[in-house]
Amino acid sequence: MLNFTHYPKSDRRAVLVLVVVAVLLVVVLLVVDIVQTGKLAEAQKTNKTEVKEQGENKGYGVKKKDIAHIPLHEFDPNTVDSATLVGFGIAPWKAKVLVNYRNKGKRFTTPESILDTYGWDKEDFDMLRPYIRIGEAYRRQRQEYPRERYYERDSRNADDRRDYERGMSDSAKTKYVSAKFKTLTKVDINTADSATLCSVPGVGQYISSAIIRYRGRLGGFASVEQTLDIKQVSPELLEWFKVERPNDIKKININKDSFQKLNSHPYISYEQTRDLLMYRRLYGRIEDEAQLMKVNIFSTEDVERLRPYLEY
């Protein structure tokens, strides 16, 4: 190895200067990195705090762990904030859904109408129902007795009803006229609009929209049982539905329709659509249901479900 002392004095000085500069540069870079990391952490902390505060002010984005338990007390679902609901024990996402429901211009005209909000169930309502107070501005025309519809749908007995009424003030026992059907009324699910569907007890805006969307994808319902394909529809609702003209549903042509149209039907999968078009290119037309069964693209169950919709 070469001895550093063997270099000329001027070279040694130059090397020492370079070493010192390199060390200083490394120190400066480390200090700058530490400072920037600290600033970034502080900025992130501040941003999270601001976002949280904004979410609370807007009535959503509230985490349950951030809200202390609040004793249940009277409230109006048309004005209550999500922080209060979370404090009552309602899941934060349900509180957000309720606020978004109001932000779309919807209003709660009766205590039971809170059940029309997506995700809200009878357990939530049972807990809050003695404390729900609808403001005068949101009330419908008064009637003499408390509303029955919730108990009819939930099969509550007389003792439950008396317990419910004991927990309510006299003003809260006022019943209001509901847009729901008072007696069993058959609704044609192939022609009913959203307002008509919402008149069925147990059907709110969310379920009516789901029925109409699914009806469009199907091309129409061939039977009322098909509404059970929609997970929000319960079997108890079937007695309110009817199909007057099942033959008027829109057909799909197994030999002519495009990939997009075939694949958009809820009873035909992507793989089945792909295999069907490949069969058409290789072998030509499918003449009838018997031939369709032989190509092994659809199962027997698939063909039975598709039968009202297929044409050849």
C-alpha cells in the first residue's frame, strides 16, 4: 500500500479538503432529511386532524372510537348529526348513510320511515324508536292513533306495542298519514314506477330502485319469484307483486345478438357468452332449445331460467 505521507504536501492538502467537504456534505444531507421528515410527519398529523374535523362538521366520516357514549335522548332524524347517532351506538357507516339520504333531499316524515334508509334494520329502530321526534315541518297530516304498519310487518304483540307507547311522549304518539297501501294491493312489477313500488309496505327508495334496475337488465319479470334474485327483497313482499303480461318481456336472440347484449343479461355469464359466440362462428345457428342443451354451454337449470327470454 502507498503511504499517504509519500504524497507531496499540496496533494495531501487537496485530499484532506475533499474529505472534509464530503463529510460536511453528508452531515448537511442528514440534517435536511431529518428536518423534512419531521415537517412531513407534522403536516400529515395536521391534515388528518383537519380532515377529521371537516368530516365531523359535515356529519360523516366519524369513527365510533372517537365519540364518547351519549345517553339516548329525543332527536329528530331530519336534523340529527352523525356524531350523535354514533354516540347512541349506531354504526358510523349507517350514520353516514342517513346523512347522505338527507343530503339528497329526502326527509323522514314518520319514525318508521327511518327504516327506508339503506342498512338500517329493526334492531336499530327498536333501540331508537322511543326517542325519535319528527319536527312539525316534516310531519304529514295527523291521525288519531299511533302508526300500525311497523307492527304489522314485524308481527309484534300487544305487550310490545304498550311498552313502545309507554316510552313515548303524548305528542310522539300522533300518527300521520302514510303513502303506503293500507290493504293488500297487487302491484305489477313490470310496469310499476318507483312511487308505486314505494307504496308497498317494506319497500323504500333503495329497494324500488334495485327492482327497476334489475327489471331493465332482465328485460322484464316472467314471475314474481324472480324478485328474490335481489338480495334486499324478502319473501314477505311477494304477496304484493304480480306479473300481468309475462309474454311482453324483452327477448334476446341466441343467434344474432351481440356479445355486449348477451353478457349484460343477469342469467348469462361472461364465459357462457364467450363460448356461445365461439360456437356460432364454428358451427352456425342454434335451431332450438334441444340443440342448445346439447352444446353444453348452459346447464339444465340455466336453460329453464332463460326459457322466457330466448328466441332463435
